[in-house]
Amino acid sequence: MREITRVELVSPAANNPSPELQAVIDTNQLKLRIGTEYFVELGFDGEVQGQQVDFRPGLPLIISW
């Protein structure tokens, strides 16, 4: 893993981001989507290898590469 190529926040409240969070989303550096629980998805190197590790429920994180 060399480069973070995707950062996505998943939240039940994703349909109402704060103005500050919306400003970050508008930079296209991060995505926000609605989900049933809170967690972060990180993608590395364009996710070309098709691999993924889901650390939930211990850590609200999914890593793909």
C-alpha cells in the first residue's frame, strides 16, 4: 500500500453534513454516504488488487487495496 486513493465516510446522518464537512466534500478529497452505522472506508492504490479487510465491529474501518 503506497497511496490513499479513496476516503469515504459512512453515516446514518450523511444527508445533513455541517457546512465545514460539506466544504471538505466539495474538494473531492472525501466522499460521504448514508449507511446504517458509522465507519470509514479507505482505498489504497486504486484498489486494483480487489482485496479488502473489514475491521468491524472492533474498529469502524474497512480497508481496500
